[in-house]
Amino acid sequence: RRSGAAFSSQVHSEFFVRFALPSLLHQDPRYFRQGQGPTGRRIGYALTRVVVTKGDNGRRQFNFSQVLGSLFSAALTNAYYPEEERRVGRTFARAGRRVAISAALNVLKEFAPQLRRKMFKKKTKEKEAAAPASPPSQKTLRQTESTPASEASPPPDR
């Protein structure tokens, strides 16, 4: 029953937050990275995007899609919980967790490209240092063996 509630919550949230409400309210549900600047400012920016978004007109506005979508999702998910857990307070707590998770994921999205570059850059350098020089390919060996001396290019003029 709990796994059904978790799955239901995820499906409802994606539907309301990413599709239905953004379409109705003319909001863009995507997260736009800042990409540069002081770390603290970028973290603050990422955290606030759950309550501030861009409208279809390009202006900033309150993110009704995120907030209301999380509330609708939590309310619908109540059907999967036992009677004693269908309280208003618990519904708001579920919605709040969903918004907090979205904020944390925004921070991850903000810094993921830099983290990826740092992680893979190290591994690439380590591989290059540890790998021996590669032997010539089989094709190169066959070409040098099968080419007669008369067809080989003449030495450069001096």
C-alpha cells in the first residue's frame, strides 16, 4: 500500500507540476541554470526557483504550478493511505516534502555540470598516466608489410 502511495504521488506530481498547471497558468516548469557566479548566490537562486518561475511572457512570477501541483498530488495520494493518516496536516507535510525535494534537485541541477567535469577530468588524467603507449594497429602493420619497396614513397630531396 505504501509503495502504491509513493508511486501515485510521483505520477500525480509530475502530471500537475510539469504539465497540467503550467499549461493552464502559462508558466514554464523548467529549471534554468544560472551557471556562474558565487556559490552562495547560485544555491539561493536554485532554492528559490520552487516559488519563483518564468511565465510564458518571460517575466518572473510566483510558481503556482509547483506549489499547487504538490498540494493536489498530496491530496490525491491520500486515497492510498489508511483513514488515520488522511489528515490535513499530513497532506500539507507531504506537499512540503515534495517542494523541498524539488528545491534540493534544483541545487543538484545547478552544480551537476561542474561536478561531472571535475569527476571525469580526474579519471581521464589518471587513465592516461596509467595506460601504456598503444601498439600500432593491425591495419597499420599489414600495410607496412604488404607495401613493396618500389611503391614506397621516395626519400625527400635534399
